[in-house]
Amino acid sequence: GAEAGSSSPSFFMATISQMVTEIIGPKEAGLKKPTIPEGKTRHLCDVYRSLSPEDKATFLRVISQQFGTDHDEVLKAAEGLPQAKEKSEGALLKAEERLQAALVPRYHDLFVQIGRLEGGVKYLVDMRADTLDLLTTVKDSSVSAELRSFSSCLREMLSHWFSAGLLHLQRITWESSCDILQKISEYEAVHPMRNWTDLKRRVGPNRRCFIFTHSTMPREPVVVLHTALTNQISDNIQTIVATALPDEEDADDINTAIFYSITSTQKGLQGVELGNYLIKRVVRELQAEFPKMTQFSSLSPIPGFRDWLVGEINKVLSSTESSSSDDSGVDGPTSTPPALLTSAELEKVAEIAGKEDALPLVTLKKLLQTNQWMGAESMVEMLRDPLMRLCARYLYLEKRRGYAVNPVANFHLRNGAVLWRLNWQADTNPRGISQSCGIMVNYRYFLGDTMRNSQRYMEEQHIEASQQVIDLAQAAGGVDAGGVDTPAGKSNL
Amino acid sequence: GAEAGSSSPSFFMATISQMVTEIIGPKEAGLKKPTIPEGKTRHLCDVYRSLSPEDKATFLRVISQQFGTDHDEVLKAAEGLPQAKEKSEGALLKAEERLQAALVPRYHDLFVQIGRLEGGVKYLVDMRADTLDLLTTVKDSSVSAELRSFSSCLREMLSHWFSAGLLHLQRITWESSCDILQKISEYEAVHPMRNWTDLKRRVGPNRRCFIFTHSTMPREPVVVLHTALTNQISDNIQTIVATALPDEEDADDINTAIFYSITSTQKGLQGVELGNYLIKRVVRELQAEFPKMTQFSSLSPIPGFRDWLVGEINKVLSSTESSSSDDSGVDGPTSTPPALLTSAELEKVAEIAGKEDALPLVTLKKLLQTNQWMGAESMVEMLRDPLMRLCARYLYLEKRRGYAVNPVANFHLRNGAVLWRLNWQADTNPRGISQSCGIMVNYRYFLGDTMRNSQRYMEEQHIEASQQVIDLAQAAGGVDAGGVDTPAGKSNL
Amino acid sequence: GAEAGSSSPSFFMATISQMVTEIIGPKEAGLKKPTIPEGKTRHLCDVYRSLSPEDKATFLRVISQQFGTDHDEVLKAAEGLPQAKEKSEGALLKAEERLQAALVPRYHDLFVQIGRLEGGVKYLVDMRADTLDLLTTVKDSSVSAELRSFSSCLREMLSHWFSAGLLHLQRITWESSCDILQKISEYEAVHPMRNWTDLKRRVGPNRRCFIFTHSTMPREPVVVLHTALTNQISDNIQTIVATALPDEEDADDINTAIFYSITSTQKGLQGVELGNYLIKRVVRELQAEFPKMTQFSSLSPIPGFRDWLVGEINKVLSSTESSSSDDSGVDGPTSTPPALLTSAELEKVAEIAGKEDALPLVTLKKLLQTNQWMGAESMVEMLRDPLMRLCARYLYLEKRRGYAVNPVANFHLRNGAVLWRLNWQADTNPRGISQSCGIMVNYRYFLGDTMRNSQRYMEEQHIEASQQVIDLAQAAGGVDAGGVDTPAGKSNL
Amino acid sequence: GAEAGSSSPSFFMATISQMVTEIIGPKEAGLKKPTIPEGKTRHLCDVYRSLSPEDKATFLRVISQQFGTDHDEVLKAAEGLPQAKEKSEGALLKAEERLQAALVPRYHDLFVQIGRLEGGVKYLVDMRADTLDLLTTVKDSSVSAELRSFSSCLREMLSHWFSAGLLHLQRITWESSCDILQKISEYEAVHPMRNWTDLKRRVGPNRRCFIFTHSTMPREPVVVLHTALTNQISDNIQTIVATALPDEEDADDINTAIFYSITSTQKGLQGVELGNYLIKRVVRELQAEFPKMTQFSSLSPIPGFRDWLVGEINKVLSSTESSSSDDSGVDGPTSTPPALLTSAELEKVAEIAGKEDALPLVTLKKLLQTNQWMGAESMVEMLRDPLMRLCARYLYLEKRRGYAVNPVANFHLRNGAVLWRLNWQADTNPRGISQSCGIMVNYRYFLGDTMRNSQRYMEEQHIEASQQVIDLAQAAGGVDAGGVDTPAGKSNL
């Protein structure tokens, strides 16, 4: 490894190029493939693993550039299409096949060879993670276009290998292997575990922890889903992760499953659908174990809400500055951004904060950014309505390319869940306050409706929401401006 | 199922079409895919399984025809390429991506959905087997072109799922599960087992039976490899399959592994490389278990040799007839097919057979076709030289599209084996006599050379053979006509 | 091994004696035991295994004689008791302890040492089987007394090791290991299996085959219990073992478990209660799997009935002869044995058999001994009543030391079952005809009553029987003579 | 449970008595045993488990008293012996059998019944632990004699069930189950683990942790043995338990196994030999894994050395006091205890401690009791020789009933190990200082000699020791007095 990277860049690049060529054969297409001994492919992987990050970057650039699709070949194959079409159906199909073959980049063969090695699939997952990392730093648009093609070819292969039928569902308990439990503890990012007692609780009575593993990556949880078994839809995360559990489960007292944490552990599998399938499988498992289980819901964080809100405040502030004469953020002319808090609310904020001389919105912004608003009970009480309202607006109305801007919302809505209920003071950990002012949300799964919901969301960008959420969003200032279609949302009372 | 197939053909076809549409969505491309509940996909599979062969054929024709690639879309995407190329690298890559997407037939999505079901992969394997069967009967060239595309798209998907990293190697012994042992017994086509004693012997001492299984098809051997552990390269199959075995292995007496039967059990995986990988894995296992093992070889049947020989005799006979004046099959003008036996040999045949009035070649043909030549020791002795010679010619010189015409030879040569040794009277079962006049062949694996051999075979159509084989082939009449390049074949003495 | 046995008997005996002494130490009791390396003990076992049957017999005689209890030591210890009693409770307990220690034969230590070896427990089981075999041939009463002590000490140790908590219940199906299934097939003595299809059926749908294994004898079924799942108490064995089974079970149609074969495979475990525990465990398993299961019953053979009957006929015949003037076997004076068939019945037998000149009882005896009575339908019909009647007498009234003379009856009655129903023509295999004239019997387990039944049987020799059985036994000639206590038997209608 | 204990004592005792009687039947011996349903036995166990410690004590007293051996029966049986002896060998054997049966206490049957229950063996282990606890508090000699018989009958049964062949060896790694690893962590008393990192290290590279489990107590380590793999006989425990370990093992650098902690986890199995067998099995495992392993040794604590030393100091002090005129602890008349330190040494102690006015021995005692001597380097250096010397005397010369007084020494010597090497400053944890002034000892296992060593130790009370130990013991003051037999101890260079 060391020797591969220590010499001059051009020599290094030539070396990579030659190693790959030896594995995937020369450029001319159409030759039948001989059997490649694993040794060379394995050596290439070993070299890559031993490289410095910079050399890895070079490696990826060389391969994505030199072993991509042969554009001339593609053009030539594409030109032949019309003629083939006139000839016959058979000729057209053949021409299309040739075109398809030409479109396959040469590194595709490399991926196939690597995938056959023991540990090869994991290697490709890691290499894709490196590629995604590299993409965030690359400036040159041509390089980044090639890397994106490379990454996307890799993602396609990985989706085949990680399709649901090849993933193994495994329930994790305190009797599971220590190394796997340790990984589950380390991977948990949503509600981190502080110690082994925490961990023991999350795999203990009234909890179900399921993972997907893959036969090519033994002892490695690919996706982790934590579920709490309750008798109502939970509105607070601390009751789930910070409460002492009973010694035994009372199956009679269980009718609800709360998905309170789902983690995809492999960055390199970004864009490969896994969490969705894990939820579905777990629902089936739970239904089999608890025939009386009737309610399925997430209790989800709302990452980005506080940052979005601060951004909105900034917009109002700068629009206010520019429109000068106005001294509150409320009810500007139509060109100004939608109001966030009512004048009364803003005054109240200033009053409680004791900073009546400053601009109330500036005060509010500072309070939110420092989490200081949580210090005074009266402030917390006061902000409840506006924050809940604005959070509903954020989740229900804020979109990107037509879909929910919040990634967690987007995940569950795509799965066919209903935007069910906002919960105030649901996560009072500093982390929860910073992310979403302590608000959490339930995405509820009505098993009979998920397909329809998913279809309407994906095809019509329709978000199925409860009356609570719709009412809150409507109450938000933006409602008047943005216009809400009022679906006959299910009531959650 | 019944109701689906009983109504009018056009209604049935419309029904299929609609069921598939509900699963893979409408024709317009580009839409993001919603989550499809498994129920509909599962139902489609159930319907298919319950159909009569005729209705299955209709089903396959409908899908391959109606849900294939959208040719107009492809043409449109192809037309945009030159323009994109002029614009920028990025634009070209995007255009190629669009083209690639257009080339994906719509049934690809259906395969993906089915593959996710429990048992879905096995379903697809079986559906491909049906398609391959159907293809042998379809006359209409347009229909068969579509079915071929369908089958080949399916093969591509299956190759991903059955790539070597996802297959599990398992050694089978008498302590393995009865149901799996029973399947291994039933699948064995090369050297059939008559009873459980036969089976017990094939998984007992001095034998190794390995299988590949796949996690989506539990308890189903996908490929089976039978190996005998010996101290020399076996020249006879009965000593392997019909001999009482010792109670215990003597590891000190083992230095050779003879692959004497390899079976791919799933017709639907035709064209998906599996046997090659199983041999490689088994070699690794055996090397780990027996560090002193130095020789690896097959002992293989030669299906088709007798039939080919009869065909050659027929050619000579008809050419003789047409050239009238000649009364033996030997040494005609260059336009006649190459001679098979010398005049002396032919006379001897007639003499021993006691039919001196008939044409000797006709006598020989009859003897071969009825296996009667095996009855007389003198005839067996007499035919040894010519049959061995002709068999070498068949294996070494007879080609199709440049590669060995014999499929078993093609398999091992592609893997990088050497055409090592022809063995006379190696399989004296009626089956072996009928197939190859009792001759069997060793394809030997020199582990250090397999890559080079495979490459030369695949790229240059070069067959690496031992001196015995080359000498025999040269001695065959065809040698003079066809010209043998004389490689420095390894000697097997 | 060979050398150990080839030399002179006395030298051989001295050798054994010395080997054992080295393992269990010198005669003086009371020393603390040093750690014995396994090597010597293992060697002794190896020597034993390699001996001829004669030398094994010598071996067992030497050990049972030379390493038994030290009688003088025992006497001495026994003599001290009264004095100790007068002294104090503590002194008495100590004295008893010393006595108990003295009573332990020295070979007990040998068993302990052997039991610790890998395979040692199996060795002891086999050695006990040898001892039991030997006991059937030994004439010398002193030798046989010592061997009995030896065997009984061994049995005690084995009962500890084979107590129910150390046995593992395992269900055997067609997916179980071939070697275990093969053993199950070979061990089946009650209803032998002819081939693997038979075997597959006995572990297939509507059947449950359970075994006990022991951790010291891996892959060895210690007891085997075959159960049929039905919807009524079976009255015929062929419907169980010779009927094609459905592809799947219909749990709704199952409410009865029929234990139709139970086999203890290790002769050396004779007298160690195992079958009883297996039945209990299987009942628990079945109740868990089929909550609606309400009926548990055996369908059992009646080994010995035909032989007993022939013996009874002989008695009548010889008593008849001696009382000379009487020419039928019926109604002799009180000193004659009880009548078996009525005069009318006997005449009918003679008539159907067409041998009216011979003594009817002699004719009957011959018919029974040759199974010829099964040939004529009329004879079968005619004999139904008397044979059923006599069979009830045999099972219900014939005793040895107060308990049922039939060993199968004794086994089930001890377990607390009810003598439930005799079934005519229940086993028409030659074997069944020879054993019990084709009659089989159900011993039924009423789970709530087994303890009481078992207690009354063990303590009062009371057999709980159904009205059918009681009525039949009463109808038998012997009933009047022997007197039946008429328990309020459960009706089986 | 509650109700059983809440009523009057005599009623409670009667209840227990009756429950037991129902299980084991009435007093009269000789009856065959009926089948007992598990329900009653299970109930008795449940009742016991729910009792308060006081009620448990009553329970145990009632059973040990009322269901012990029938002394009159024993006496009667014993009286018959002489007569039987005169009659015949067979009669004598029978009489002895009857005597043996009479000696079996009635609670033996109860143990058998309980042992058959699921969890029954564990229950008996726990009940024996309770009995042993109770024995330490009982004053009445008759009660304690009965409890000792009870406990010893129980121990006998447990030894059968926990004989080596029934224990399963299991290697524990970081991939083992969390619950078992947690137990291993909690059970470790010799060198406690502070956290999971500690634990991970003890099952990681260069370590082997093996346990025995028993099939009746799943997931429960019965004995735990921790071994370090090194290249020399370790002289310090911190290098084993507190050092960062390498990522991978280097098998070439391993030739020594150090047993540094062995724990029997079940108090109720006291007196049942287990640790010995675990060491033997682990030696076999390690030899199989590391064929080059040549050295096996413990690194053992010396619990009790400091306390013994303080006791010896006290003896000297009081003898000094009584002999008044003497002002040092050295060289008293022959009636005084042996000297511990030389005068020079004692002066040095006083000097370093700066307490020259006090009696040096008193100063030393205080220093030892407070561990303060460890504070001054010069004191540590000064005390090295005398403490090592005295420790050798403690281990090598101090006996109880002829065997080593130190229990750890007794364990390893009984196993046949050699008292190999004392290590200064080998355990500098407060715990190690308090126990044994930081000294640890290696008991070395020469595999070929363990049997001889064990025999000589058990039979002749001979301790095999190295020259280092012998020299040290000889140097100790007591050597002259006590006399050392100077075995040709192996030199440890």
C-alpha cells in the first residue's frame, strides 16, 4: 500500500489504471469474459484500504474518469437505432441491447469482481461512502459529474444486493452477542445511550429492537429499529428511554407499537431503501406476536425545525429592515414574508424576557438559539401555541421539489404514514430543545391506508395529516398566504 | 387462478395487463415510485402459479410484449445524445443516464417487486425456466425476440442475486438433513444413485459433497459438486461410485481431488455462472483441510460424442454415395469429409462383426448405435485406438463459434482447466457407452495456470491440452485437414 | 487388547485386577482420593472393548468379585451401630455414614472414573448390557449374585445420569439428520419400517416423532416415541403406519394423540425409567401445540397373548387327559383349569376347520400356532368373541407378583393409564397375528387421573379398566373361578 | 407462599411435613414407587422459594429431622448381617442391599423428584447453599448433625449430576451473549472488573475465558477459568488484567498458559469437584489450539497470608509479654513460638518507620494492618526478604489435618501442581496488599507429573515445591523448628 502511494502522482495514477485493467480486461467491448482469479482483485482492494484519504480521492477520480462509459461507443450504438427500427422488431431489440451494453461503464465489471470476494460487498459499501464524502469537496463540475455517475452505478449494484429478500431480520435482546449490542449502542444517534444499563433497557421488556443483517456483512447491523410496546401513542421520549422497566411484559397491556428510533448504519447505502422494509417486517413480526396490537406509530424527532425557524425570523427581520417604517414583524404588505408570531405574542415575549427595548423578534431569536426560553416556565407556556403552530407549518407546508422539506417527515410520508400529532415538550433533552424546541411528532401507520397514502404523496405530493396538524398549520400565519387544501384528516381524538 | 384463466383470452390478457399495471404503475416514466404493498404482487404470483401451461405462456407473452422497453422513448433519448455531447461532459452523462433509464423495460420493476417477496426470488427462477421452455416452442420471431429480452433481463437480475458472495457453501454429510440429502439424490443426473446406500457412500469417507445454497431459497441446493479424494487422477468412474468405502479416511493417502459430478439444479439460472465458483470455493476448502493436496482434476462424461460420431459416419456415407465410384470411406478427394477409420480398421470391424458383405461403416454405425460392440472383447480391443483418436478430435478440434462444441469441455476450459487425459472404458454403464462409447475425460486444474488458460481460451479460443490428447487428435484423420497448432502441452506422464 | 486376552486365564485375571487397582487405588478405605489421569481409565475401557465375549465375561466376573463391597468392613461398621446410638444422635449419624461408605462397592469408584471420560457413560451403558446378557447364562449362584450387585450398582449410577432433567427432548422430522433418522428406522421394533418412504411417513404430517437424547451420547436416540395425531382413538395400526398422509396438517381436525410405538434403545438402561418421562414430556409439547387436544391414548401390541393362550390350552388338554373320561375341555371338576371356550364354540371350530374327528382344542391350538385361522372368514368371525374375552382375561386378570403379567400393560398401568379398549383385527400383519391374534389394546391417559391410577396400581395392584374390558374379562370362563372386583370402570361409549 | 408461613409455627411445620409426605409417600419402605405428578413437587419448590429466611430455616430443619434415615430400620437390618453371612454369599449380598436401602434417608426421594423438574437441579443447588448458610448459625449439635447429613446427601446427588461428562465446556468471547458476559463480570471475585472495557479485555486477544455450563442450568456459568496466553510464566497480575491488548494474537509468541482466576459460582456445589476438571479440559483445548504450548501455570492469590502473619506476630508478642524480660521477638526459649524476623530486620523496620521507641514487632504489625509499609520504598525493599520467607513458610509448612492450610494451595496441590514460585509485588492493588502483602504465587502444572504429585500429596501429604520455595521456607525461622524434608525440587533457575 505505502509503495503504491508514495511515488509521483502520475506514476500512482498509471499504476491504478493498470491494476484495474488487469482485472476488467482491455477496452474493446464484446469479448466474452475469462475467469479472473480473486488474487488480483483482492490485492486492489487491499491497496485501496491502505491509502491515505488524498490517495483514495485520486484513486476514485482515476477510476471514475478512465473506466466510465465509452461515449463514442454509445453514440455509435445510438445512431444505429432508427435503421434497426425500420428493419424489424428483432433488429431493434438487438440494437437496444447493444446500446444498453455500451452504456454500462467499465467499472461496473470491477464492482462485479469485487462483489464476489469475501468481504467485497462491505468494501464497495465503504468505497461508496468515500465517494459521497469526496463529492462534497470536489469543485470541478466535470469531475463531480463523473463521480456522481460512479456513485450511482455503485448504488444500483448495492440495491440489488441489499434488496429486501436478502436481508435477515434479527431480534436483539440482552441474550444477543455483546459485539452486536455494542455496535447498536454506538450507532444510536437519535437518542444516544450513555451506558450499558441504558442499552439493557432498550432491548428489555416492553421494547423490541430489530435489525437487518446481510449475509455478506456478518455481525454488522445494517439498519436498526427500536420499538416501544405501550398501550397508547406515546407523546414523550423520556418515558421511553429513561424509565425503569418492569421485570416482565404484560401482553394484555400492549396494543401499540411506537417506532422511536431508526438508524441506517452504512453511509455507503445512502439512497438504498432499507428502513421502509425493516418497518414493514417488524410490523408483521409484532402482529404475529401480539394479535391484539392495533396501533402503529413513530415518535419522531424534527431535526431542522429550530434552524428553519431562525431562518424565517431572519427573513422577516431583513424584510422589516428594508421596509424600514414597520416596527413589528406582523402584517406587512404582501411582498413581505408571512408573519410568524402575532404582535400580542411578540410583546409578551419581550415582556417576559425583560428586554422590552430590543426588537421582540431579535429577543426571541436569541432565546431560541441559546435554549434560554426553556428556563422560565411562563415563557415556555407562552411559546407553546406559536411554536406548535409554526412547527405544523414547517412539517406540513414547507416543501422541496414538492415533497416535505423535513427528511424524517419525507421518509415516513413516503412509507404511507399519516402526519398525526405534534407533541409539546416531548423531548426536553438539550439536543431535543436545540433541534426542535422540544417538539416531537408521531407519524402514524394505518396499515390499510399506507399504500394509498404513499401513492398520493409520491404522485400528487399530498400529505395526509390529522385535524390537529391541519388546524395548527392553518393557525400559522403562513396558512392564509400559502393556502391549505383541507383534507378530511382523521381526527386523533 | 381458475377464474383468471377460464374466461375469454382477450379478457384474460387484459386482466394480466391490469394486475401488472397496478404493481408497477402507469406508463409515464420519471415519477418517483410509491411504496407498493406486497399483497398485490403476491397475488399476481399466486395467480401465475395456478395457471395451466398454456395460460402461463399467454401470461409471459403479454408481459414481455406490453411491459418491455418503450422504443419511442429510447429513440427520443438517443437522438438527444449528440447535442448533449456538444454541451458539456455533465450534460452528456445526464443524457446517457436518461437513455439508460429508457432502456430499462417496464417489467424490470415487476421483477424488483417480486424479488422482495418471501419466496419471490425462487418464483423468478421458476418463471425464467418457464420462459426458456416456452422459447423452444415459439415460432413467431417477433414474439421470441421479446421473450428473449424478457429472459435476458431476468437473467441479469438473477445474476446479481446469485453472485458468489451471496451463496453459502455447505458440506453435506450423512449427518446433514434428510430432505436435503434426498434432493441431492434426486438431482444427481450424471451418475444416478439407485438407493440410500449409494447416497451414503457419496457423502461418506474419501468423498466430499459440497453445495451452494441461497438465503432466499432455504433447504434448496442450487449447485452440487461431488468430489472423490484419492491418491491419483482417477481413470474410471465405477471405482468412485460403486466401490465400498473404508470406515475412516486416511489423510496421509490423499493428495488428489477428483470432481466427478457437478449439477446446477435450477434451469431458471441457466447462463448464471455458479459451477465455476463452487469449484473454486471447494478447492479452497480442500486445500485448507488437506495441505498436502496437489492434484485437482475432473473425471467428466463426454455427452454427445457417440451422436457426433454417428453424424460423421453419416456424412462420409452420403458423400461416398454421391461420389459413387469409391467403395470405402477412406481417402476420398479433398471435398469429401475427413476419413474416420483406416481401411484396415474398417476391414477388421467387418471381419469381427461377421458381416463382411455389408459396408463396414454401416456395420460400425449399427454396432455403435446398439452398443453391441461392447459384447465382443476383440471388437472392444480393436476399436480402442480409433475411438480414442476420434474422441480427441471431437473434444479438441470440433468447435462452435470458435469454442469447444462439447458443453462439458467448454465449461472446464472456460474455468481454465487443461484437457488432460482420455480414459478408455472409464464408464461401462449403458449410459456411458451410449453417450461416449465408455470414454471419459479428465480436465485438470493447475491452480497457478487457470487464469492464463481461461484468458487464452476466451480471447484466443486456444485449448490447452496434454500431449496425449494432442497426439490422439493428430492421429485422427481430421488432423491433417484441420491443422493443429501444436502447443507445448504438458505431458501427463 | 489382543495381548491382554491371549495369555493364560490367571495372568489375564491378574492383569485386569491390577489395572483396576491402579485406577481406584488400594483397598484401604478412608483415604482421600487423588486426581486420576484419564489415560489409565481410558486404556482400561479400550482393552475391554477389544475383548472377545468370553474374555469380557471373565473381566466382568473378576471385577464384580474382587472389587465388590468389603463384607468384613461392613460387618464391623454394623456392629458399632448400637453403641453409637446410645452415645448421641451425632454419633449415630456418623456411624451410619461410615456404614454407608463401607457398603459402597469398590467398583463404584471405577464407574465414577469411567463416567468422567468422553464416551464413558455410553461405555458403562454398554458394559451393563453385557452384564445383563452374561447373567442369563451364568449358572453359579454366587457368581450371579455378585454380577447382580454389580449390575444394580451400575443401574443406580445410570439412573442418576439419565434422570429426566438431563435428557433432551427433540422432535424428529424429515428435516432432521439422516444418521439419526436411520437409527430411528433401525431401532423400530414394534412396527418395523420397510423403506425410507415408510420412515418419511412416520415423521411427516399428522405424526410426531420425539426422542430423548443425552449429552454424553450425542446423535443417539435413547428413547423414541411415535405418535399419530387423529380425531378419534385409533383401533387399527395399519391406518397409522400404512396409509398415505396428506400434504399438510389440518390442526382443526386434530384432538387425539395416539402413542403407537415407544422404544428404549439401550439395553444397558433396563430398569432406568425413561419411557414414562418421554410420554409426559410429549403430552406437554402436544398440549402446547394443540390447545384443543383432549384425548391421549396408546395403541399397543399385546406380546405374549397367543403364547399364553396356547399354554392355557395345553393345561386344559393335559388336565383333560389325566381326568381321562372327559372328552371336551369344558366344565371339568374344580381342580381342572378354567374353561377357555364353550362347548358350542369348540364344536363350531371343529366344524369350520373340517376336522371333526380331532379334539377341537387340539385343532384350535394348531390353527392358532399356524395363523391358519385367519384364512377363513367364518373362522375369524367365530373366534372373535372367545379371543377377545380371553385376551381381556389375559390383560386384566393374569398377574405376576400382583402386577399385570403383560409387560406393555404393566408399563402403561404403572404410568397411570386406564386399560381402555381391546380392538379386534387391529394388527393383521403376520407379526401381529402371531403375537396376539391380531388384537391390540388402547391404554388411555386421563391426565387428571394418572397419579391416582398409578398409586392404586402400585400400592393396591388395582387395574383401572373400562366397562368393555371388565365385561369381556367377566365373560371369560376364568372370571367365575378367579373372581373379578368390579370397579366402577369408565365407560368408553 | 405467604399463607404457608404466616400461621403458627407448629401448623407450618405440620404443613411442610404433609406436603413432603404426599410427594415421597408414607414411611413404610419396600413399596414400589408410583408415578408422582410434577405438580405437587413443583408447588413445594414454589412455596420454599417464597419463604422468609427464618421460614426456610424451619423448613430445612423439619425435613432434615423428620425425613432422614430410619435408625431403627437400619439397626434391624444391621443385626441381620451376621446370620446372612453364615447362610450364603447371596444372602449376605441381599442383606447388605437391604441395609443400604435402609440407610438412604427419605429426603433422598424428594431430591430425586425435584431433580426431575425443569429448574429442579438449580433449586437443589440453591437449597444446599441455604443449608450451608444455616449450618454456620445453628448451635444445637443434634440439629446441626442432621443438617450436615442432609447437606451431604444433597452433595452426593449433585456430584452425580455435575460429574464432568455432563458439563459443557464453552469458550467465552466478546461475541458471546451479553447476559453471560455480564454474569462472568459479576462473578469475578479474584480480580474484579470495573467496567465493560475491562471485561472486553479479559475475553479478547491473548486471553481465553472458558466456562462449564450444565444442561439443567442454561445460561449460567458454573465454573469460570480465566487464562492469559504469554511467552513466560507471569510474575505480576497487573500486566495481565490492566494492560492494553494487541488487536491480534501472534500464535508464534505464545507458549505459556497462565490460569489467573478460577471461580466456582454456585455455593451449593461446595465440595463437588469442578474446577479441577475445568483446568484439565482447558489444558486439552489449549494444547489442541497451540501445539507449541509447553508451560502451564497459575498466577494465584494467597488469601490469608497477611492475617496469618499478624496472628503469628500476636503469638510472639503475647509469648514475649509472658516471658517478660525479653524485649525483642527473637530467639526466645524453645517454648516460645518461632522467630519471624531477625533482630536486625526488626531494628531496621523501627528505624525506617521512625518509631524507634515502640516495640518493632508492634510497629510492623501496625504497618502491615494498615498497608502503610507500601508507602515507603525503603520499607518495601527492606521487607522483601522477610515477607517472602514467611510467605513460603505459610504456604509450604503450615498445615491443617496434614494438608496445606491455604485453600488455594490445597486446590492446586490436590490437582497435582508444583508450588513453583513466589512473586514479590505481584499484586499491588489494595486488595492484594491486604491479602498477601502483594505477593502472588505460581502453581505450575507439569502435565506428566500431575498424577504422581496429586497422589503423593493426597496420600503422603507431600508438597512438591521448587528450590526457590524450599530455600525460602528454610530461611524462615520456623524451618529450624519445624524441619523441612528437602525434596529434590525442580529448580526454576
